[in-house]
Amino acid sequence: MMLCMKCGSSAEKGFTTDVTDLGNCLVIVRHVPCYKCIECDEVIYTADVVKKLEQIVEKAKEMMQEISIVDFDRVA
């Protein structure tokens, strides 16, 4: 069981949409696996998810599109 770092309540497995604003570009990643707090809705990512999100954002930077919408599971 995962505990929320913000309020200490239980966090359950789920999915979220992560939005990263790079100033000149907005990267939206859908269906990101996470843990969500049942009390305060805080989102917690595991280390492997953070690493993959960072890779997705780096690839989006290279494309230099104003908005990139990516499905987490469809990125190699």
C-alpha cells in the first residue's frame, strides 16, 4: 500500500493526465499510471514512470510543436 506524502492517507493505483508547460510548448501525456490519494487527490508517480515521462518530454522538445498529446502506453 502506498501512502500520500502530502496528507498521509492511503493512495490507490490509478491513471492521470500529466501536463508539462515548457514555455513555448505544452506536453500532455494521457493514461499515466500513478497512485492517487483517496483524501486529497495528490498524484504520486513511481521512479520508472517519472523516467519515462522525462523521456517523453525530451522527445516532445525535439519536435518543437506548440502542443504535443501523447498516450503513455504508446511510447517506446
